[in-house]
Amino acid sequence: MRLAEYSLIALTAVVACGKRDAAHSGDSTVALAASAPHVARAAFGTLPDGGAVEQFTLTNGHGVEVRAISYGAIITLLRTPDRAGTPGDIVFGYDSLGAYVSDKSYFGAVVGRFANRIGHARFTLGGHAYTLAANDGKNTLHGGLRGFNKVLWRGEPFTHGDTVGVTFRYTSPDGEEGYPGTLQAAVSYGLTSTNELVIDYEATSDKPTPVNLSQHSYWNLHGDGKGTILDHQLTIDAAGFTPVDSTLIPTGAVTPVAGTPFDFRTPTAIGARIDAKDTQLRFGRGYDHNWVLDRKGSSGLLHAVRVVDTTSGRTLDIATTEPGLQFYSGNFLDGSIHGKGGVAYPHRSAIVLETQHFPDSPNHAAFPSAILRPGETLRSRTVLTFGVAR
């Protein structure tokens, strides 16, 4: 599934893959005043080096609105209706470009060239040792000092039937942040008429190189700045996870979740076991781990995660072609960051759900390969479906 050996699924077929069966989920679509799907393009400011940043606003006529900017391919707003039909922004972010330039939390960004961590900031490929920037203790995190979250992408809007979207493109030069090969990367956000956000990643390289692209939005289904996520009900379709050392680098093992605080195979409040006496939770200061999704040899788009906010009724389902999911419970948020409208983001007030290849994959031969080679095309899809529980 990693390297372009699956066909891109038509957007009209995403509905069946991206949603739970209606009888299971009890979801319904809350329709606001109907309007035609639309994508708008506008200026969003200028970078210190003079680069012009654009904002693209996607609306689907059912109360869902997505805004994304060409700096970092960042999702700055994602508005969905609650069970009463009242729209609310459910992602963290800022009001200004300058705040995103200064941001160190990866709010809403596409992270790469390699999402997550690479141990000791190094890997060996083809007999050659590569050294990366150590920006997370002795490890590399989310691409290095200037990852894909800190570069200017080229955005182009599109409309396909009832789907509106934007495709961002970026060329990462050979040697950028220590990675080999010139990488041509693209990420597309497509908002459908059935309340899905389809995220497609594509990349090619002229040299073998590790590639792991992911989306790093912080979610709170109550709404931006409205309490913690500890009461959110979470389900992860995974029977195993990859335990980590004290620096959050995988040990190489895959551990069953059964009988541990990491078992989310049935709906469980995020806060139910987050403070349990568990070495892995101590290392992460909560959840900050990779779950091994239940593929059972299957390829293609499979359901991975479901989040339910029983207060607002909002639901989020995630399907992906990726083998892993990093679930981060906002453990390092401490109230010092002020986002939209100056609202402080306190401890565990958002979750991040990164569909991806496993952390430190270049240093673990037993993990699914994250190496992209010349002549191959990386294609990966993640579908976020927004709903309302009855």
C-alpha cells in the first residue's frame, strides 16, 4: 500500500470506506441552509522572506468549512455542526500568519519529510549513514529544524463534481534537513458533499529516501478552546502498539493492547486510564504512541479511529491506507500557548491523530518500509468523516 501499488479510490466511493455502518454509529447529517459547494482563494499575509501566503476556504453546503493556507499546508479552521446544527471550529490554531511562523507545536500542519521521530537523528540507507538535525533531545522530530510545516507550498484549488479542494505542492531539494534525494511532494484536501475531508499524499524522489507524510491537526470536538478532551470517547481499531523508550523511540517490539491502558478497541473515555501507573504512560506523559492498525493482510482504505463527543454530539471517523496511527493526548500543552481569539490551550485540551508509517521506521527492518525509491510513487489516503450522534 505504501508505494503506489493501489489505485486511487474515486471520491464517490469514499463514503462507504470512510464511515462506520449507520446502524453502528447512530450518526445523522445535520443540514444547514443548503448552498453549492465552493472553494475561495485569498491572501493570508507575507512571510519574512517576502513569500506570499494564500488561504483556501472549502465549504460544502452542509455546515462544514475547511480553511487551509499554503504555509505548511496548514489547516487553520475546520467548522462542523453539533447536534443542534450550530457550527463550531474543532481544530486549534492562530489568527495570524506570524503566529504560525513562530509556532512550535505543528498546529494543523503537514509534517515531513519524515513525520514523527527518528532515533539518534540518524539512519543508514544503501550502506551510507545519514545525519539529521536533533530537534527533540537527541532525536529528530517531524522532519527536523525546518520541516514541511515551515515551508511555503504552492496551492491550486480544484472542483470535481460535488467535491471542492486544494492541492499543495512542494519540492524538497536533495540534502534538505539531511535527507537524500530531490522530493516532489503533494498533498490534497478535498471536501465532499457527504462531510468527508479526503487527504491524498503523493511523492516521488530521484534517490532512495525515507518519506512519511502526515497531518498534524489538534482536535477538540467540543470546539476550539472549550475544555479538555478527557471525556471524548475514543475507539482505535488496533490490537497492538509499538512501545517506546524514555525518549519516545520505539523499541522495535509490537505489544498487545489487551489488558493495558492502550486498549481502545471498544469506546473508552480518553481520560479513563490516562493517569494509570504504567511505564509507557509515564514515558509519554500520557498517550503519545503508535498503534498498529488491524489490517490483517488487507490493503486499501480501512477504518482506523472513531471519536465521539457526547456533549456536542460531534463525531469523527478516520479511515486510512497507512499501517499506523500516532495518538497524542495533548500532554505538553500547558496553557502557555494562546490561539484563536487569545484563548489559552491548557493541558490535554486537544488530541492529535496522525495516520502514518511507524516512528523510526528507517532503523527497524521489521517495520513496514518507509523508503521511497526512484521510479516509484508514494500514494497515501486518509479520509476524515464528520458526523453527529443521535
